[in-house]
Amino acid sequence: MLLVIDGGNTNIVFGLRQGKDQFLNWRKSTDPAFTADDYASWLAFHLKSHDYTFADITGIMISTVVPETLPALRRFAGRYIDAPCYVLTADDLSHGVTIAIDKPEQAGADRIANAAAVSSIYACPSIVIDFGTATTFDYISGEGEYCGGVISPGVNLSID
């Protein structure tokens, strides 16, 4: 069972996947002050409510657009879960997406994760629209290259 952690500006989503299916997920507010122990306590409670433990997790994937949360998430993974942990970043091209923009390091991990998912599941070219704290529109070429996109305020920001 794979634990997938998606750290956004507003929320961090923890999801469990078996094969290609996500079957459980939990959301908490993003808090850079949260420690590895805080994450462990919070997630252990949610896992237990579905009769799972950390021992059931065979791999971890982390993607976050809030760099301040990454050290605690890594410590949590290393301290509490005996499984390989992979952190998705724009400069790690092992996810199979060519980043075809001038400054690849400026591509958010969330946008690269979206590009990797779209290029592996759907036919390209594709446009990915992600409604989060910000709404992003990204273009994936017919060759599966991430070509960039635009960022606009998200729905909640627009309402304010």
C-alpha cells in the first residue's frame, strides 16, 4: 500500500493507494510548525480508524509546494514507516516527464505531478487544470513534455 502525501498551500492531503486505485484520503491544514511526531500521531489515528497501521505501508511518495513542511514530512517517513520514501521535485526527472521550460527549478512539484499523471493516463497533448489555493492551467505536449502554464487565484481567493 502506497502512502501519497500532497502538500499544498492550504491543505496537505494524505492518501492510500493500492495499485492504481486511491481508496482512502485525509486532509489537514498546512502548518509548517507541525513536527514529524505531530504527523505520526495524526495519521496513526486515521489509519487505525480503518484497521491499518504504519506497517501496512510499503512505499511513500511526497510532493509539496511548501518547502518548509518537507523536513518534518521526511523525518516522519523515516522515523515511523519502514518503507522507501520518494520526494517528487521538478529537478528530479525520474518521473518520466521532460520539463520544457527555461527554468525547470521554478516548476512546482504539484504541476509536475499533474503532468506525470496526465501523460501516463491520458493521450497528449493535454491541458491540466488544477483547482487549489491557486488555479493552474498547464500544457502537456504530444510528446509528454511539460511546457508550462499560467497561475491564477483559486476559487476561495477569488471569492474574498
